[in-house]
Amino acid sequence: MAEVPLRRFEAHGQSFGAYESPSFPAISGGIETPFVAALKQLEGGSPAIHSGMVSAFLADESADWTVLGETHITPAVMAGMMDQFGAGQKMLWEWRPPIFERVKDRAALIERRPHISIARVPEAFGHELEHLLVKAAGVISDSPAQKNSLKERVQRTLGRRGVGLASLLSLGGTHVAGALGFYLAFELFDRAPGRGASRLVIPVDAADYFLRVLAGGAEHGQDYRRADLLLLELGDEEVVISPVEIKSYGLKSAAGPAHKLPSAESSAFDDSLEQLASSLKVVKEIENTAGSLEDGADRALWFNALATLVETAIKLKPAADEQSATLSDRLDKVARGQMAVRAGRPILTYFDYLGDGSGASSYYSGRLGSRELGAVGMVADTRAVFAALEDPESALIESWNDLLDRSESPIHGDEPTLWQGQDDPSDEDHRENLTANMDPGEALTGQATGSPVTEREPGQSAGGIVGDGVRVNIGHALDSIGHAAVDFWPSNTGLTQMNVGIVGDLGTGKTEFVKALLSQIRSQAAERQPDESTSVLIFDYKGDFQHQEFLDRVGGVVLRPYRMPLNVFMPVTDEYSRKPHQQAGAFVDTLSKIYSGIGPVQASVLKKVIRDIFQGGREPLLSDVLDLYLEEQGKPDAVSSILETFVYGEIFDYHRENLRSFQELLTGRVLVVALDKLGQDQDAKNAIVALFLNLYYDHMIRSTKPPFQGSRPQLRYLKSFLVVDEAVNIMRYNFSVLMDLMLQGRQFGFGVMLSSQYLSHFDTGKLNYGEPLRTWVIHRVPSVSTKQLGNLGLKGVSDKTTDRIPAFDKHEVLYMSFGCAEPKIVRVTPYYELDRL
């Protein structure tokens, strides 16, 4: 208790079977103040309040939700009771002590009474958690009891540390992998209790607003990105606060050959380090505020609040502290303002499932990122961490202990880089580059460390769709109780077309949604239809899909418009091939619609030239077409000028030995056509898209039609998706091949995603590209009418709902797809939140 007795504090953790005493304890080594003496006299003895009094309610199997006060029951106690009485069927939903909540027009440092809510564990969450645990831990046994035991251990650990289902579900489609990431981090912290200081951990998600109040009221807006945990090192003279970010990869990613950990300088850490930098800024503001307060009411209030934060972290300890007297003395110093407050080093825990054959022993630890940031990190194979948790003398655990000790040291920009571990993170060849086997030439760049998706998961057999097939959680419904999860289920044939329309003004989150959707489709397809990979062709007008981290995650490569190893004319090899006159007609139609000045005589000559080259026994190259056309015409004209743009600009490779089939380039991977590299030449960009549409259509009709599987639900294989960013650029030309792809794609397992800024873009007057779209994702647009929505197939939208669309926040959408009785308002999960594990 502080000198100004605003409230009393407790300095012990909890374990199942423990109890609390509301009476003030004896003062060890000190003199009682008159206030404390009076308080003890008033309260008398030490009546015990046992936490077991609510166990019957927690064991009630009929209850989906339980809400109760937290005055004498911490998450640690609750986890113990649920473990004993709930058989793993229930889990903490949310634990947010009211002092951590933002309350309008009320001082944040005044505490209200806390509560805890518990929810039944969703069946899908439990099953997927079991699946990933077996994979991550390398469990060979198929024993249901062993799998369930692992699952219960994870749920118990998260619950007792204040991480509930509500926080996990906010991670979107990665919530189960996120649960494993949090679990491994907490287990590592439990095995590093501190060498002198008392080591405490608290989830940032629950305490974010309160931390910003301690920092002087700093606001960060809706897009504020933060770390996952705070590490509090409570010593005799100071409190050191370090933000901790948790990343967990590989468990849900596309199956592929074993790979290696990212190197220390890899861009894979960039997003994590940005989140740590944001949280470190808040912690440094807390440090500055603590150092600037003078003795008086403000200082007493502020340190009272800091003591509440420390006390809360103590309550989240999994068991009573062995040095409770020391911890009590340190908490007392915090409450009295006798502790210095300092920012420690940011910490990154990066867990990556490296795949079969990796040896499951890879890890390293040391500095990551810039010297100015001063971050340290543990980068480890997920299985190596699981193995270390079972080995009390593990070298990995020892490295982790050293890392945490180092995190307490002040940040200096000139310090050397120190590394520990079994991998050399500075090795340039540390990461496996799967594209090395592709021989892509100059046009293809990127690392496909996420796939090509050709490998199968252990235990899966060829021939068959696993479970529900691809069923992506895209976010949660805003107008439902409990913010129910919302799915996109393209594997279900009840969704008659796989096509998706994405609409929204600039800056509303369209690209983030598409990247998140593609990432989850790729990872799920690899696991659930292992004998049929799902390829993706992306027309990228703005460069949004070319970041290395995204390419690594989805198994992507970039095709730059310079010496692309493709021919726009295809060989005639079978009955499904388009005949020379059809290819000539389509080529001339493409140029005529995009470029002006091509008359009927020029068009006829150009078609003849293409047919003549075909009759010579080989498919034409554009350079061949240009040469023969100039021969026929005798002088340059509009057509030759257009052809020269492609030939002299070397957009395509004209050495036949370098050319590859379109199927070879696309199958099993994500192919990103980097149209932004053409600069301001919009006509050339659109011509390339149109030419590629013909190639993609030819690829589709040559592919086999995979059989449907099962009934109720009947499932389809997903073979490929075409993604057109800024689709208005190509829709306005009314190319029939795009409509053919959308109408015929379902037979082959092909789908089209069209993204544009306005609903009006989808109806050109001649073609309504909105008609074959059975899934709509409508972000904020400046104006929209109920009639417009109805014309696009979005029936049953009320005027009230329509009026909300122009006021949507970022990542809020009107969503309609299979499984939705009517359009829903949904907060979709953006790509960057997939990584917040």
C-alpha cells in the first residue's frame, strides 16, 4: 500500500486450489502506519475466500457463456477450474479489467470492478488446434486422448495468462496458429523466471489504452499497430518494460519442400519490427512521464496506476511466486513511487515450421533490425521449440534466458551483433530459394518459399478433398451477437460461380483484403486438396502484390514486362487449340480496341500475315509478325508502330529457346504480372492484360475438368484464380474472353476476382460483368443506391444498410456470398492482421 492509501495491492500469483484473504498482511521489517494499524484492527482475522465456489457454474455443460466477477478469481484460478471441471470444452473468452478500458468522460486511473467471461470452445477451433499441434509438436501417435491433452494444455496456458478467444479470433484466419504462437511464447517465459528480477508478462491487447494513458494520453488512431505482450522486469531499483511481438508461420502454409529460417537481415521481419517500434515509442513515453513527475498528487496517482499494471501482471502468473516477500516489497516500492521506470529492448519471437526433413533443430537468437531500434529475437523452428520445452537442459532455453537478460540492458546504437544458436543467420544462402530450380531468366523474380504447392502433408493420400475443402474465414459480422465469423467457401458447389467482385474507394482496404484472401486460399488448398494445386494469376497495375514477404507466403514469382519468356501465339497441337485464324482474329481485336488508327485494310493484312507464318509450320513471334507486315505494306503505319512498342521495347523474349509454355509458368504458383513497371504507358499495360487473358483462357480449356466430390455439401477442386487489380482498365474494352472466363470457369475450377473503385465500372452498357459475380465485397464508396445493388444481384438490402456504406470505416464491407441469407456488414481481416500472432 502506498503512502497515500488509494487502494491496496496483492503481490502473489494464483494456482488452482489457492485462496485470497481480503485482510491486510503483517508488515515485514517495517513499522505500521496508524492507517494500516486501524485497518487491521477493523478487519480482524484473515477469512479465506476459496475460488472453488464457482466451479459448479463452470462445469455446467449446457452453458455457452458464463460471466462472473473477478474480485477473488483471476484467469489463473479460472484456468485451473476449467481444466479440472470443463474437460477442455470451455476457454476464457475475454479478460479486460475495467481499469484497462477506455471510458468516455471518466478518469482512466480510477478502477471499477472487474469481470471475466468464458465461452464454449468452437468445434472448428478445437479440431484445427489439435491438427496444428500434432504437426507442430511432431506427434506420431493418433491417440485422441494425446491430441486432446495437447489441446487442453494450450487452452489452459492461454486462459491463465489472460489471452482469450476474443483476442485470438480478431486475428482472422490465423487465429489457431496465433494460439500456438502465444502458447510457445508463454512456455518459454515460464522457463526463464529471471536471474534476480521478477519477470512478469501481460497481454498488450487488454492493456493498450491504459498504457497510452500512462504515456501521457498519446493517441494513435484506428490503424495503430502494437506488439502482443509486455515483459515487465521488476528489480529492486527499477522496472524495465519491453514490448514482445509473436509470429508463427508455416503450420498453415502451402505444403512444400523443407526450407530454412529467414536470415537475420531478411525483410520477413520488417512488419514485426515496425509493430515493436510502435509499442517501444509508447514505452519510452511512459519512461519519460515517470521521470518528469514531481512529488505530489500527480506522482502518487501515476505510480498507483503503474502499480495496478504490475499487480495485474502478477495475477497472471501461473503459480504463486516462490519469492513472494521479495515481490511484495518490489510492488510496494512501485506503489510508493520509489522505482525508476525504463524502456527495455523490443523482443521478437519468430516461430517457423520448416517442413519435413528440416531436422527440427534450427534456431538462432540475437539482434534483429537496426541498431537504433535495438531489438533482439529468437528465431526458431516450431518443432525445435516444442522439443526444448521437454528438455530442462536445452541449449535453446539457455539462449532464450540469455536473450531476456540482454533485453534489460540499455539500447545503444553502436553495440556489436551477438548470435547464439545452431544456424548462421548471416549466411546469404540461409533461406532456400525455390525459384532457383525454375530457370526463369531475367523476367521472373521472387522467392517461392511458400510453395509451389506440389508436396503433400504427412498422412494425406492422393485423390480427395479433405474436410470442407477451402473455406476461408474473411472476418466477422458487425451486426451479430458475438461478432459471428463469416466465411468464403469456394469449394462448395452451392456457390455456383467462384467469381468475386471487390469494390471500394481509394484507401478502403481492397488490396489488403485480396492479399489476405489469396494467402488463405493458397494455404488451405495445399492442405485440403493436396493432389491439385491452386494457381493464381495477378495483373498488378500498382505494385501492391510484389512485396517479398507476400511472395514468400503464397509461393509467388513476379513476371516483369521485359523479355517475358512467353509467346502470345500458341501452337496448334490438339482439338482444343485455337486455330490460326481464331488467334489472328483475337490478336487484331485486342489491338483494335486498345489502340486507335487501325483500319479494316490494315486489320486484314495483319491477320493474313499471322496466318501465313502459322502455315510455315510454327507459331509466330511478334518480331516475325512485324517484319512480314512491313514487307507486305511497304512502309510504316499505325499497326507497325504498335508492334514496334512490343518488339523494340523487348516486352517479350524473341529467342525461341528461352520461351516457356503458359502452363509451365503458372501451374502450382502465384504469378504476378508487374504492369506498374511499364510506367505511364497505359495502352501497353492493357494490351498485355488482354493478350494474357487469351493465354489464360486457352490454359483453362486445355485443363481437365476435375470431378465433384461428395454431397451435402458437394465440393469442387479449386484449380486457379485470375485477379485483376484496377479492373476498370480492362472491363471498359468489353473483351468477350473475360466474360467467357467468368461464365465457363466453374466447370474447370477457375474463378475471377475483379477489383475496382465504383459499382458502375462493372456494367459497361454492352457487357454487365456483375452478372456472373456471386460473391461481392463492397467497401466504402462515395455514393450507392439500393437499386444499383439490386441490379448486381444484391437483393434484400434495406435502404438503411445502403445508407451506411458511404460511412464505412476502413476494412468494413457489405458482403454477399453463398451461405448468406442476405448481405451482411462485415469487418474483414486485412492481410497485415494475418501476421499478428
